[in-house]
Amino acid sequence: MSLAVDGFKSSALLTQIDEHLKGLSDAERAEQVKKVKGIFQFNTGNGEMHKGVVAGKKPDITIDLKDDDFVALAEGKANGQKLFMSGKIKVKGAIMMATKLDSVLNAAKEKTGFKAKL
């Protein structure tokens, strides 16, 4: 299933992350899973974007932010802590897992060309 959704800039970033993860060897993917150990749910945009859930599992952390803020964060043009403190990012669940997202985004940055500042 494609993660691309017309009109949402962040879907292109999520697609790039997905392609990066699919391109990893089993050992590399296992290492990424070991580092993060959790399920992230992103709610972006002013409307709704649905691409599914992990069957039978709830997200460990849910991150709500606008589409443009997610793109700016992933490109390194925005700081996650500042967005959080200003109320532009809302986090539910295991808030400390947000720091682990940085390792996923940075692992993908060479292939995708973006840089996260979380």
C-alpha cells in the first residue's frame, strides 16, 4: 500500500522513510526496531489522512502536528522541542519515544535527503 496522499507534503516524507526501511537488510531492519521498540502514529494536516493501523496493536505514541510543521521538522528547518513548547506538536502516550524518532529519520536522511531536528 502506498503512503502517498495527494495534497499532503508529509506523505512524501513518510513514503521516503518507508522505502528506506524496505531497502534495509533483515539485520539492519532488526537493529532499527531494536533502537525504537514502538509504534508511532502521525496525525498530520487539517483534515484527515488514513493509511491504516498495525493489525491488533495500538500505537505507543501519537504525534499530532500540521502537515507543514512535519515537513519543516523533517527537513531540519524546525525544532521539535520548540514546536512542542509552542503547542504546534501534541504528543499522547510514551512521550520519551519521540526522541527515538530522531534515529529513524537520521538513518533515512542519506537516502531521502532530509534531516530531522527533534
